[in-house]
Amino acid sequence: MELLDLSAVELGTAIREGKTTAVEAMEAVLAQIEQKESLYHCYVRVDREGALDRARAVQKKIDEKELSGPLAGVPVAVKDNLCTQGMATTCASRMLENFVPAYSAEAVRRLESAGAVLIGKTNMDEFAMGSTTETSAYGVTRNPRDPQYVPGGSSGGSAAAVAAKECFFALGSDTGGSIRQPASFCGVVGMKPTYGTVSRYGLVAYASSLDQIGPLCKTVEDCAVILEAIASHDEKDSTSLQRTDTDFTAGLVQDVEGMRIGIPRDYFGEGLDGEVREAVLKAAGVLKDRGAVLEEFDLSLVDYAIPTYYTIAAAEASSNLERFDGIKYGYRAQAQELHQMYKTTRSQGFGPEVKRRIMLGSFVLSSGYYDAYYLKALKVKAMIKGAFDRAFEKYDCILGPAAPATAPRLGESLADPLKMYLGDIYTVSANLAGLPGICIPCGTDSRGLPIGLQLLGDCFQEKKLIRAAYTYEQSCRE
């Protein structure tokens, strides 16, 4: 098997056994980036010399037995909204084009402590606002499965880098499906853990109550190992949870005998592409053949998820992005007067999609509209969480599609933003309810574009999702 075909865990094993080195792995990745990057544009910056220096330093520690973990020596890419000490973190926005953090995000720091070697920063929708990785100030990313199509978003650069073999795994962030949807479009594995499982310290906030960091990778095993490495309680993040059940690799068991899996009728109605429906139900059949108990049920409130999500997310975005004013850091426009400087900086620094969401958020938080929109959205959010609580009293996990269709062509979504928002219908509920979700490939459509199977679990039940996903993945390989 070629070096670049190895999963992250397989590469880590090969490095520990002396079959290859961290430097050879990094050189292979950098050669692939040099060959493919001009077409796919997965990265906004690649730290070539720094990456090789880091690989040499890690290999020295591996040789001296200081590092022996499963990710030691494995090259990793990081989404451009995760702070990296000494390396620019721009959120794919002109607003932060010169921002170089003095610290690294906790999730990045934990990966580096485990011996993973940072390659560079991946492209994304500006400030994570988008579903196609077309709103970036640095240009669009293309889907490695077919460059005429989008890779999904906002973590499209991370998903595309894994699919294009330009890294062995990557970190993304998921606010309303931004890990799971691009995983579906690019044919890779992506997971959003329970809210608070991974520290958000060093993640540039979009919607603080919804954002969560997670892995994009080649296999379910990789997913469990990476999640185990980055999950931790962090005093620097007030929403960080103290968990004692983060041994996610314990879920890597090929056994779903007796597992109760609910299939929401609401997810398979109008708007779902026929080929996606067929592939997802076929995947459900595989789990049934392995002993899982499948049952259809009515989840309810699905139609309210999109308006609820975009009301809350936009409100939090307008508040979080208020800090980018051209005074402390980032882009500053030339102006004669202070208020004109604020206005010009934000007009020039933010792209159209970010401005749209800031304006929407400011509107729903304004006097006279707060109760009618934002407060009502918070109440519906609680109702959606209640609907999932009732479902998980009966089911171990919920199965459905990750997206209503496969990847759209480049340019289609930007022409119709509302259609792009509606494409998040199956993913946003997990963020509103703080639930874990995983997306794994389950086939392709007639154009050869990947289709993703999504599994949702109750809070803290990642291991059930990993067990179901691993069983399906291994069954497909037999």
C-alpha cells in the first residue's frame, strides 16, 4: 500500500515500527500538496519548512521513546479558525489577514502533545459562515471527487485535504453541520462530539453555544483515536465538560446486536434526493443484517430547525464579530474620522455572507424584535432538545442522511443562499441540542459523488455512534 493511502492510525503504527518516519510521511504529503493544491486549493497556507522541522523534532522524540502514541509523527491539517501559535489564523477573511496568534487552540496543543505534526491551515467559508467553502477571501476549494463540485463547508478545506490525500487527518469545527456535511460531500469520516467535550479555547467564535471542534479523517478508527486525543476538560473554556468516559476507542467493536436504531420519517420525506434515500436505507439494511433493531418514528419539529438555528447563530455571530473593529488587530481601513474608520473597516473587511448574517443577527436582537424572534427561537431550541430526549429514551441512535443531496456544482449555492441554508436541514438539530453526530460514506450517486450516512446519539453517547459506524464500515469491507 502506498504511504498516502494509509489511515492516520496505520501510519502511526508504521512509524513506531520503523517502517517509515515522520519526515518521510511529511515529505510525501508536501509532494502531494505541490502536485494537487493548484487544482483543489484545500489550504490557505502551508508551512513547508516549519512542518519538516517539526517532523524531525517529533521523529527524534519517537526514536528516544519519548513519544509512543498512535498519532506520533502523523501529519495533520487544521481549519483556519483554530489559533496556531506563530502561524497566521485568518478565518479565511480579509478582516484577520495579518493576525498571528501568540498561543495555540487547546485542541491543536493536545494534538501536538500527542506527536501529530502540523502541516498548515485549511481553507473554509469566511468566519465559518457558509456550506460550500466558496465564501473564503482566498478563493474556492474544489471537491477532490470531482473539481466541478463544492467540497461542502464550512470545514470544506479540511474535508477536501483528507480526500485529496494532502494530509492524514484534519480538524474542523461544526456549528450547524460544518464537519458532517463536507465529510458527506467528500466521502470521508467526520464527527461532531457532544457540546463541551472538546475545548473551544482558541477557536474563533461564530456561534458560541453551537460551535464544537471535531475530526475529519479516513476511517472510524482514526475518528475515535483523534477524538480521544483532543477531548479534555479545560479551565480556559467555561463550557468545557468534565468527563471520565473519553476512552472513545473502546467503541471500536464490530457488534450492533440488539442496538435500537430509530429512523425519522421526517428525514425521508419531500426534498430528499432519491439516490441519497436509497443509499442511506441500504446502509440501514446492513446494520439490520448485523443484528440492529430498526424502527421508523416521527421526530417532530424538524421543519423548525432551520429558522431556529439561523436566528440563534446569526444573533450570536453579530455579537461575537463586534470585536473586529480595526482597532486591536486585523484589517484597518484608512479614514479621517473614528466612526468612518469602523464603518469602512467592516465594510471592506467582511464578505457578503458574513455581512448578511451580522445584519440578520442585529435585527433579531434589536429592541422590539428580540421577543418575537430570538426569545422564540430559544424556546423552540428547548423543544427540539425535548423531542430528541424522548427519542433517545427508546433508541440508542438515530439514522438518516447527512445532507438532502450530494455536492452541488460550484456557484449554484451562492446564487441562492436560502437553498444553501435549507441544505443544513439534517445537521443543525444536533448543534441546537448539543448532541454528538458522525458521518460516514455509504455510497455514491450516478455522477460518482459521495453520499454520507449520519448517525446521531444522545449526549455523551459517542461510543455507541462509533460502534455502529465501525460495524457498518467493517461490514462494507468484508
